[in-house]
Amino acid sequence: MPKPASRPKICDYEGSNYRTEFWEGKSRQYEDLVERAVLHRMLPNSGQRLLEIGAGFGRLTQEYHMYEQIVLLDYSLSQLQYAREQLGTSSRFVYVAADVYRLPFRPGVFDGATMIRVIHHMADVPSALRAIRRVLAPNAIFILEHANKRNLKAILRYALKRQQWNPYDLTPVEFVELNFDFHPEYVVQELKAAQFAPQERVPVSFFRLNVLKNRLPTNLLVGLDNVMQQSGLLYSPSIFVKSAATEDGVNNLNTDALFVCPETGAELKREGDTLISQANGLRWAIRDGIYDFKAPLDDAG
Ligand SMILES: C[S@@+](CC[C@H](N)C(=O)[O-])C[C@H]1O[C@@H](n2cnc3c(N)ncnc32)[C@H](O)[C@@H]1O
């Protein structure tokens, strides 16, 4: 067996008190409501199967009600267990514990995906986006939220020399281990490289300051944020990007994914210079750059 390539580190929420501490313990109703508002505007009227990447405890899952099926994917079993307790066992919801970088799905099986408050934990954004694109059908929509390094607070702190990193520089900044802020143009650049066509960007959460949240009614702040969301000023702490998976997905260019087993039609997996049928183990050689499907290899190879 070939050794697995080294993998990006994962920010593991297993057993964390993310729900009770981050959302319920702190007053984050404002952030929650503005995120729901922008999702509401970006989501289509109907859809078949949505992949909610890094679904956590299912905080936002009900927003995706227009999809016939929602697959909640998260690395943390305990987050998913809570989500399942809340959302129930109907076949509309599928709960999957897995890693974004190694998604356990066939290519092109989703017509929608969302990833909210997750990419800031990704040390390898290009790999994560490629993995997501692989499982999306052409023209599927992808709604991505990312933390914005070019936000007003960072700009001010940089101008006053209270912060070393440059908010205008495209390189992601890791402010705490496995916590990254991204420049809006970097995100667009990486989306395009992964065969996504960005369509719309919305700045969100302009008033994420305790001094305002403690003094002003939440509804007022949410209303003001809704106005600012239309401004197109990409200087807020959080940005939502809606993209479409392009027709020429990376998946289509992966030569190995062209083939199925000529005997059974089953999917093939590459191992070294061999393609192996997932169903019955039949093996097919790649000899001197030629895929040889004339006859399967016998056990001796
Ligand atoms: C900040 S929470 C966001 C949860 C949810 N999207 C929300 O907005 O409430 C980040 C989630 O991403 C998940 N996560 C982080 N890295 C992951 C990875 N490599 N694969 C799958 N899930 C991951 C964590 O387990 C955690 O539940």
C-alpha cells in the first residue's frame, strides 16, 4: 500500500463546548441573525441535495429547508450527535463525520454546498476547495463564508502600528494556530483556481462590537447590517461569497476518473500503476502510459 500523503492539520471540535460557550454563553444573537439573513437572500428557491460542510451542531441547517436532502458533514462526532438529537432521524438529514480534505462522496452528487465559519480553520485552502468542487455537479451553487483580514479594525490597527501584519496583503494570516483571516481577493483567486465562478459577495457583521451590541437593540443592529450588506463594502469582519461550480470541473480533467471497470461498470481506484475495481478487486494495468483494459491482471500481476 502506498503511504498516505501528509495531510493538513485539522482543528478538532470533538467534545468542545462550541454551542454552549460560543453561541449561547455569549451574546451572539446579532451575528447569528445577520448570517441567516444573508443566507436567506443567497439560497435558491429549491434544490435537491445540499452538503453543509462543517455543519457543527446544526445551528444553520434549518435555513436549508428548500433542499430535499441535507448532508451534514463535520469532523466532530459530538457536534453531529447533538445536531441529530435536534433535527431527528428523517432520511432528509444525513449525518457524516469526515474530513473536508477527504470527502467520502462520489463526484458531482450535490447541487449545493455551504461552508460557514469553517474555512478559517483550513491550513490548505486550495486542497479544501478542490475537494469540495469534486463532489459538486456543474452549476451547483457554493456559499462560502470567510473571515476577512481586510476589515476596518485591522486597517485601523495597522495604520496606528498596533498590528504587524498588513491587511492589504493577499497572504492569509494565521492569528492563532489553525485560525486564519483571508483577504477577499485571495478567496476569489482560490475559488477560481478550483473551478468555481464567484457571482456575488456580501459583507456581513459590520457591528460586531460589544460596545454596540451591549447598548443598542439587536433588531436595530441587524437592520443596519442589512443596509450595509447591500453596500458592497468588503471591509466587514465576515464575507459571504456565492459561487457556481463551473462546467469544466477539475473532476472532468482527472484522467483516472474517466474509467470504469469494463467487466462490471464499477468505479476504479488508482494504486500506483494499477486501477483497481472497487467492487470485485479486478486490477487493470497502466503500462508505459497506456491504460491497458484488454485483460485484467492476474494475481501475480
Ligand atoms: C466554528 S464551527 C462552525 C459550525 C457551523 N458551520 C456554524 O456556523 O455554526 C467550525 C466547524 O468546522 C468543523 N471542522 C473544522 N475542520 C474540519 C475538517 N477538516 N473537516 C470537517 N469539519 C471540520 C469543526 O468540527 C466545527 O464543527
